Amino acid sequence: MLSIVRKKNKKTGSFFGTIFRKKNRKGLSMVIGYVLLVAISVVMSIIVYSWLKTYVPTDTIKCAEGTSIFIRDIAYTCTPGEETLNITVKNNGKFSVNGYFIHVSNVSNPDEIATIDISSKIKVGGNISGNSIVFSNLIYNYLTPDEPTNVRTSSFDVRGYGTLYKVEIIPIRLQEEGSKKKIASCADAKIEEALVCK
Amino acid sequence: MVKKFVKKGRKRGLSPIVTTVLLIALTIAITAIVFLWFRGMVEDSVTKFSPPKNIKLVCEEVNFDVSYSSGTLNIVNNGDVSIFRVNIKTSQDGNYQTKDITDFAGSTWPSTGLAQGGTFSGNIGSEVGSSGKITVLPVLIGTSSKGKKTFVCEGQYGKEVTL
């Protein structure tokens, strides 16, 4: 066996070299090998990147901190057949707002959250946009922190809900995301007020 | 003996083309098998919004309030993420059971879910009445490679209500 190897070494230089030369296998050229290697690496990198990118937290529409409104005046009329709710809100925050979500509760339990949406019952003092009240038709934030546009009164027809005990208001703001304007709900600035029948 | 061995080594065997084709075919087959096996183990990634964001991160942005009184469950979506559905996790004597809100008898949960500022009020007392407490887990809807897919947010994003 050893003698065969030696014999081959004499002829070709090495035993393995002999085998490869004898069979004359070409395989892939170096260039194609590198091109394939780079192409596979690039494709795998793209796949892994696009997958991992979804796990990276990105900026989302979020209401600016410091947004705040308060209920300056509230008048609840509960005369049967003429139930009306008038609410005056004032912007006392650092940023303009454009409207609010408004919910009322007809349950006397103060711990129960208000779930009756009365935005569709607005009579004056705003426009309906989805399930919210807006003051400027989604163009700009109307209710500014400074006068004279920092106060807005809205009136709602609340017939058919029974006696109301609580109102909850969540301000909304128009926020720019790229070139689009989107509504951001200011949950941290949510306010509530007990309703007392006049 | 040695002569025989050397002669055997000189046999040509399979041609390079056949071996290459076989090699590629085997590689593809093994890759496909491993991929199919591995895909079953790895959960399908669900994303939401544009640019796509993993729905697990979106769960952190869900903001809602829950109250329960006299058999009525009240939910208000305060945040910017739509709540597609909610799962109600009930606990009784150390046993836990989770049920989709739409599976409750006579559920009035809106088919499109609760958008920004959306509210829900429904009676679930007959099914959770004997439980000590319930946990309301938000269910979001996102997009996966197989189309629309729902995702139940983990317990830390739920709201616990004592009955």
C-alpha cells in the first residue's frame, strides 16, 4: 500500500493530487463560488433584517405629553323629553387639541366606566368624525392653549338614555406622521365629571 | 490483492453531472424537509401597521379601561390601537378558563372591534358569575404570511377585574 503511494508520488507529486488530476474534476470556478457565496449571504441578510426589523420599536402616533383640557362648565337638563347636556371645555395644556371622545353613564355606581357614546347626538359646537367630536374637520387643531380659541361649548341631545350620572371626555389631537395627519387619542388627559340634574 | 484494489479505484463510477444533480436534489429535499419541520416549531410572525411592526410590540400600546357591575362588562378603548376582540380569563378554585368574548351567549361585541374611543357594554354575568375575578386580555388583528391573523396579548397587558 505504501509502495503504491510512493509510486504515485513519484509520478504526480502527491497521492491526492493524483486522484483529482486523474478524474479531472473541474467543479465550480472560484469566481462563481464567490458570487454564489456573496449572493446567498446577501439574500439571507435581507431576510433576517426584514424579520428582525419588525421587532425594533418605532415611533408611533402618540398624543403629546402636556396635552390637557378641563370641563369649565357643564349643564345637564333632565326635564323629560328635553334632556340636554351642554359642556364647555377649555384647553389648559401646552398643545392644541381638535376635539374629544365623549361617553356618558346612566348607572349610579361611580366606579363604573361610561360607555354610552353621545358623539352622534351633538346639536351645536362641533362636527361628528367617526365616534368623536371634532372642531376643525381634521385640518388643524382648533382648540389652542391661548385665547380666544381655547374654549368651546358643545350641546348634546341626550334623550332616551335615562338619568345620566357621569360624563367622560378623552381629548384627541391631530398628529403628523410623515406627510399624513392622524388622530391621536390623549388617554392620559382623560377627564370625568359627575352629572347633576338641573 | 493490492493490484485488485488499485484496479477497483480506477473504476469511473457516477459521472460528475449525475453526482452534481444528485447532490443538488438531495440538498433541496433535505432543506425542504428541515424548513417544513422548523416552520412548525417557529411561530408565524404577525405584524401590524405600516411600516410593519411586530404585534407583540403593538400590545404595549393598547390602552383600555374595564369595569364590571351586576353582570355587565364595560370596556372603553382609550388608546390609538383598535381592539379586535377580548378574551375573558376566568378563575375559580385555582382553575383557569379563557374564552373569546364573541363565544359568550348573546354577545353584542362589534364585528369590527373597538376603534379609537370605541365602547362595549355586554352582559356576561351568566357565564362568569361564580368566578372570583376575571382578566380581560386584548386580542389584536394583524397580518401574517398566511393573511389576517389574530393575536392574543399576553397577561401583562390585560386588565383584572374582581367580581
